[in-house]
Amino acid sequence: MRVGQMAGIFFVTKVLASLTGFVAMVYFARILGSSVLGVYFLVLALIGWLVLFNNLGLSRALNKRVSEGIDREQHILAAFTLYGAAFLVNALLLFLFREWVNAYLGESLVLVVIMLLGVEILLRFVNSVMTGEQLVHANGFLGLLQTIMRVSLQVSAVVLGFGLTGLFFAEIVAIGLAAIVGAVVTVVYFDRNYGLERPTREHYGSLIEYAKFSWLGDMKGKIYQRMDIIVLGFFSPAFLIGIYSICWNIAQFLEIFSKSISTTMFPEMSKLSAEDRTAMLDSHVEDALAYAGLFIIPGFAGAVVLGRGVLNIYGTEFQQGYPILLLLLGGTLVHGYHKQLMNTLDAVDRPDLTFRVNVFFTVANISLNVVLVYLYGWIGAAVATFVSVLAAMLIAFRMLSTLMTFSIPHKQILSQVLSAAIMGSTVAGLARGLNSVGIDTVRLIPVLGLVGVGVLVYLGTLTLVSTEFRRVVADNTPEL
């Protein structure tokens, strides 16, 4: 299967999963309110950090070693034992400091946190093996299944009146079942047979050697997605955290295609690097950069015009997050390109360079978040995210440019910007026309209609102006 097709399948499954989650979150926002969602997202942010401390770069290291195809069984078993040992330590620490944890969250939720941590780690382990085996498309379906199970269970729990507790336990069950299904499908359906071969010190050392650099890459991802929410937990009320988190969800939805590219490209580029096929590797990097902003660029243009209407779907109180949404989308756009550059550095086995970039990003993001959130509240958090990821992207680009001879695909990126500008102008004109005849364009039906028009205009324009886009679509369309 072509890399583009695998990325497309992964993207479609992620979109379906995100749309399912979007509808459910609208329901939860309207029924439970922003304060309850604030606690929910704060717990998820904490879980993200705890998974990071449990993982310490192992998922990326396992992905890399499995993709190389050497001693897979030993590396997998070694990683599993390391994951398990780290979880026991983290669970014990959470229990010992449960009063502090509960005080920070505002609820007695430490046992929920421990259970969520356990199933998240198990799923992370299964996902890493599947990605290393180049089963990214299957991984996408697994994510969709997890989302469907989670949403179904959470909606049922809320309907039955379990509220916040129901949200958490539905999440635990869905993640645990997804991990089990992923493991069974990998072994049975895709016929990946793993023996219980005892790992040696060299296998542990191989994982740790790679992980000692890549752990900060995982931390960078959590800092990018969670640090602002963690800091807001100290300075802001729960309802603002809920609104901010919804803005993050919208921004991350538009980054799905960029993440699909990097996830799909990594094992392929890792293999090319191991085989020293530099010309093909350069071509892959250019392709990744060409389409990293394919949906984020028009998403930003659309948010400028329709952002308040999209937020209003969650409830009137969420409209105040409009400037936050634009700032986070700007950061997401930059991060889409940054992700491809960092992914390539890891694929060519230079985790030492990604480590340096991530050290800078970590220090910059944490420092800016603490200072700017204290001074300017949630606006400061969004600005901190944008500035830190922009600086890190520029540093990563400079480092990768010294190793490879790829070119920036200016033509493809400019065609996307032009198509997005035409789309934005068209949607803005339609919105003004609807408002002039008394139709409120922040209400659900007009917003969905304008979004649909925007998608058609953008893709239609891009197809007309970009021969490269037409070629890529044709090359990756399956033959019937």
C-alpha cells in the first residue's frame, strides 16, 4: 500500500473519530457546562503528563526498533517490562501524595487517575508496536473504535445521571478495550507472531539509548498540548479551562492530517535512512512539508470568519474563546510543519538533535506560560504556545537543513494559501448576505452550511490551481 494511501486511511479514521468526539463534546458542554468540562480536561492534562513520566521516550524507541525489524520480540518484551515497572512506581507516588493531587483537581479523583494511567500506558504500548509494524492504517481504525466506544459509554453515563464520574469510567473502559482489541488484531489478523524470547541487556540498552534522547520529544508534545492547561489550573477558574480546552480540541482537529503524515512517514523514512537512500528520503521530507498545512491553512481562514459561530455550537458562553481559538490555530499551523521536521530528525537516527530543539522548546514554553498566564491569563497561555513553537520550528529547520538537501515546496504551500484566501472571502461574503436578511450566522444550521460551502470552495479552487495536488490525489486513489 502506498504511503499516501496509508496516510489517507489514517486521516479518514481520525476525522471520523474526531467528528464523533465533537458531537459528544457539544452534548456534554450543553448538559454539564464548562465547569465540569474544566475538571475533566484538567484530569486528562494531568494524565498526559503522567503518561510522559511513565513513558520516558520508550514509545518512540520501541517504534524505531520494531520498524528496523531486528530482534522485534526481545525489544517488545523489554519495553513491556520497563513500562510495567515505571507504572508501579508512578501509581505508588500518586497514592502517597493523593491529598495534594485531589486538592489540585478539586475532586477526590486519585484512584480514577491511577486507573486511567494504567490503561493509557497499555494502549500506548500497543500503538507503538502497531506503528513500528507499519500498521498505521489499522492503528487509525483502532482509534476510531476507541472513540466510538468511549462516546457511547459516556453519553449513556451522562443520560443516566453519573455526570463527571461517568465520563471518567467510560474513558477507562474504552481505552482498556481498545488496547486489547489492538493486540489481538495485530497478532491474529495481521499475522504478526511474537515469541516470548528473553531480552538481553543489549536489548534494554538499545531502547534506553534511543529513549534517553527521545523522551524530551514526548515531553515537548505534552508541553505543547497540556502545559498551558496545567498552568491555567493554578490561576484560572474551571469554566475558563473548559472553554480554553474546547478551543484546543478544535485546533487539534485541524492538525489531524499533519499528524497522519508524520505518523505514516516515520517507519518509511526510518527504513530509507537505514538503507541510505538519501534521494528518496529528501523527496519524502518535501512531500511532508508540502501537505502539512493542507487543512490547517483553510481552517485558520475559516475560523477568522466563522470562529464565533463554531464556538457557539457548544453554548453561548464559549464564544468568548474566539481570540484564544485564533491564537491556538496559528500555533497549530506552525506546529504542523515543526512536526514534520522533528519527525525526520528522529527517522534519520538523530535524536540528539531533536533533544536540543526540545530542550529549547521546553524551557521557552514553560517560562512563557508561567509569566504570561500570571500577567495576562488565558490570552497569555495561547501566546506562549504560539511563540515557543514558532521559535522551535525555525531551529529544527536550520538543523535539518545541515543534514539534508531538501527544498521548501513554496509552490504547493502558496497554492493552499491562495485557495484558503478565496474560500475565506467567499464565506465572509455569504455570511454578510445572510446577516443582511436576518439570518443569524452564529447559529448551528447556518454555521454548518457555511462550513460545507467553505470546504467545497477550498478543495475546488486547490484542484484548479495546483497540478501537483491533482497528481497526488490521482496517484493515491485506489483502483476500483
